[in-house]
Amino acid sequence: MRKLCRGPPPVHELEALLDSYKGGTHHVDQVFPNLFLGDVVIAKDKKQLRKMGITHILNVAHDSWECTGDNVDYGPHIQYYGITAEDCPEFDISLFLRPGAKFIHNALSTPGGKVLVHCVMGKSRSATIVIAYLMIYQRFSLADAIRHVSQYRCIAPNRGFLQKLQQLEIDLHYTLWRCYMF
């Protein structure tokens, strides 16, 4: 069980954790079993998606101004979920953390399920949702989720998103604490 003795790390410590990635830049990386984090380029490559066996796509830049061509027809074999999120610190991504994490969880619970989570560059919006999934469904702490994803992909959630993830961590621990106290 996670322990939250002092609260989540401050944003500057979380940003330091983001610098741990030592690999190259790719259009897509597997960051957890059957969970892929990528950019808009891989999301448009239907041939490569088929080759990878992707069954679900979560686009965290759906209908945003910098993500053109959202009307890709993936056909009946890929389930699509779009979240319209802007990559700016003022955007309230907390509204989408739990729904996005639930979509990922349901996709990975499907036999043979493989999910691609993407935004434009696969670094901020989509990484934030993947981190939330790891926190909510895999019981990672915020710091551990960032460390884990940063082992496989260069990510850079903006400061506002990191603050929303800090609040999610507080909320998750408060819920756990209440469950064990009553």
C-alpha cells in the first residue's frame, strides 16, 4: 500500500525526475505491458498500428487546434476515445484523468488488448493520462509513475498537469486512508 507521509513531491522535484530518460526519440514506446505512448505520426500510421496489434486508441489532443486529421477511420477493430485537451498549464486536465485511466484499464482488461495513448508529441497530455492510469489502477505513487514512464520515453507534462497529478495523489491517498479508518 502507498504511504503519503508528507504529500506529493514539489513540482521542481517532479520536473527533475522527468530528466531521467536517456534513450532516443521515437514515434511510439511501450511504457507498460501492452500500453504504448506515442505521437500523432504513429496514430495516423494504420499499417504500423495493425502490425503492433493495437486494439484501442486514446487521443488526448482530439479536435485540438494543433492536431489536424482526427477523422482517421480506424475501422471496426480499433476502439477510439478522444479527449480534447490543450497543452497549457491553465487547462484543467483533472477532468479527464479518471475517464482516460478507465479507458486504458478497460482496454488492457480486454483479452489481447493493446492501447496507444497519444497527443501531438506524446510527451505532455498523453503522458499525464498514462501516469494517472498507473497511479489509479496500478497503485504507483506519482514519483514512481514518472520514474517508470521516463525509463521508456522522454516525457514532459507541463507544470499545471504536474499540479493536477499531485492533487490526484492526495485524493487517492485520502480515499485509501478513509477506507482503512472506517
